Amino acid sequence: MKKISFGMVGGGNGAFIGDVHRRGAVMDNLAVLSAGCFSRDLQKNKETAFLWGVPEDRIYSGYEEMAAAEASKSDGIDFVSIVTPTDTHYAIAKCFLEHGIHVVCDKPVTTTLEECRKLQRLAGEKGLLFCVTYTYASYAVIQQAREMIRQGAIGNIINIIAEYPQDWLIVSRASGASAKYAWRLDPARSGGTACCSDIGTHLEALISKMTGIRLEAVLARFIHFQGSPLEHDIQVLLRYENNIPGLLWASQIAAGNDCGVRIRVFGEQGSLEWTHTRPMELRYAPLEGPVQILTANKPYCYSACTSLCRLPAGHPEGFYEAFGNIYQGFCRHLAALKKGKAAEHFTYPTIEDAAAGLRFTAACLRSEQNGNVWTALDE
Ligand SMILES: NC(=O)c1ccc[n+]([C@@H]2O[C@H](COP(=O)([O-])OP(=O)(O)OC[C@H]3O[C@@H](n4cnc5c(N)ncnc54)[C@H](O)[C@@H]3O)[C@@H](O)[C@H]2O)c1
């Protein structure tokens, strides 16, 4: 199969997530990086391009120039990966969609729901794919959990507890290194929330993809650390369809925690639990039997899980592979589309999931502003 060609905006050497995207995108040999505008710093832009073998005539100093030039080439990029700070996503994604180029964008896709819906409409009108990289549901064992829930392993869901503690903000404040995170801490650039839109939305996406149930309302409390204008800790009561309750805690000031995603789903017949620090394992506690630790890629796993594993069971796969799984689904979908084939079932997060995340954020913000009251998600 001819490889899918892609370009990247953002992710210059030294940035966080762009490099993870590059490795995830090429992991299964489905895609090749052909063009880029990796940084507004010309030197860094070139260094990143050379490191990844991007030809000199396809290094661009601005994304508008890149979109126009690539759209006019017979062998121009099929899709662009956008890995810049969040407040820049809208203009960049809009520009590439207008030039007929498919988009992968990191989350949160935009700072407002309105902008997200505009991108959703534009992609729909143009018939273009739009992937948004919510990472955690793309771990293989989360798909195992999804299938087990679907098959009734834990019965009807009666409670969901999800948490995402980090300590980067409190650590960087103490060490005076906050400047590195400037865009994340600026209310004008972050859409009015910090912790909620950054990592609260990761949990919202994880719960929804793992359980398949729909969130209806939230009651949120935002905690501001040392007078920060933005919240850096959120505690949210959740109400899902059929009145299923849930509890979500995300924090950027939880000392001693790096990236401690943990989810527990309790059902009438048992429970399932996953922790990011043991990403290949799923704890399954059936009501009438011993607790079991399921390992990804074992013969007893569903194909929804094993198809996302690249190594024999017991060999750790993690964050890079989760991005690999997203890009694999996206590239297969795009390849089918290019061949004019009907879309099969492709599992990767899309702009619809991004809209769900922004609806969650907006509802949490309204709940907080109105005195921590139950708030329905906007349609
Ligand atoms: N999915 C995840 O797990 C995950 C993890 C971290 C970050 N993110 C998201 O990824 C995005 C980027 O975050 P980050 O931590 O990598 O940021 P970062 O600040 O480390 O990197 C941003 C990069 O974009 C470049 N850039 C900025 N504006 C540009 C422009 N107009 N043209 C070209 N390059 C430009 C910067 O030079 C830098 O290289 C954010 O939306 C963030 O929320 C997602």
C-alpha cells in the first residue's frame, strides 16, 4: 500500500506532544512525514525537519503557505497533524480544511464549543476526516474493557469513579519554571479553564469510550491554587443516562503524581479497573469469583484489544503505542476513503468526541459560575 503522506504544524524540537505524534503516526508504516511548519523559530523549524528527513522545499515558515503549497501539489500531503498550543488550533485547522486537507488535531480541539462546531460543519461539508487525539481510550486494554462491558461482564453500570492527578503546576511554581507553560496558564489563550479543558476532558472521553454511556449533567467545583485566575483542580459529580452516577477528579496540583489516570467502573455483576501506570493490565472483579488481572494480547482477550497490540503479552506498550493506535485507525480509514471504499468500523476519536469534551467543559464552567449547581450539557 502506498503510504499516506502527512505534514505537521507545531512540534518543533523540545515541544512535548509533537514528537509523540510523529512516532505514533509512522509506527505501523502507514504514513510518512513529508512536510512541516514545526516552529515559528526558523532554526528550530529546519532542525526538526532535517531530523525527520523532510525535504528542504517542503519546510514552511507559516501554516497558510504550507496549506496552499501542499494543496497545489499532485503529491501534496493527505493530512496535517496540528500540535500547536490550543488557542491556535481553530485557525490552522480551518485553513487546512478549506484547502481540502484532512486533519488530525490534538485536544482540546478549540477553546470554544462554537469554534469546534464550525470545524465540524466545515469538515462535514468538505467530506474530510477530522481526528482529535484523546489518548487514553486508545490503550488496548480499554478496548478490552469496552467489549467486556458490552458483553455484560459487569452487568448494568451503577457507578463510575475516574481520576487524573498531576503535580506539574505545583512543582513548576515551586521551582520557578512556570514560564515554560505560559500558554497553558493564560486565561485568554486557554478558553477560560485550565485543568478542566486540559485533563478533565481526557477523563470525560475515557469514561464515554470505555462505557459507551452518555453524560447528561454535571455539578462542578473548581479549586484555584494560590490565587491563580484559572482552576488547577476540579471535582465533578457526573450524571449519566439512566441516572447512573459518577465522580471525576482532575488535578494539576496533586504533589507526588505525574500522570495518574485511574478509572473504576462498578456494575451489578462486578467491576473493572485500569491504571495508567500499569497500562497493559485490567483488573476484573466478578461478583462471584476471584479478582483477575487480565493482560493485553493474551489469547483470552477480544480482538478489539489484541488488534491494538504489537508485542507478545507481558512486553510493555504505552503512550506512544496509544498514539500509534489512533493513527492506525485514522490512516486505515483515510486509505479506504482514497480508494473509494465504503467506510468500515474505524475506532479513533473524532471531532464529535471533541465537541463532547467542550460541552463537558462548558457545563462544568457554568456549574461553577452559578454556585456549584447541577447543570445539563448543552445539545
Ligand atoms: N493528547 C495528549 O495526551 C496531549 C498531551 C500534551 C499536550 N496535548 C495538547 O497538544 C497541544 C500542544 O501541547 P504541547 O504541550 O506539545 O505544547 P508545546 O508548547 O510544548 O509545543 C507547541 C509547539 O508548537 C509550536 N508552534 C506554536 N505556534 C505555532 C505556529 N503558528 N506555527 C508553527 N508552530 C507553532 C511551538 O513552537 C512548539 O514547538 C495542546 O493543544 C495540548 O493540549 C495533548
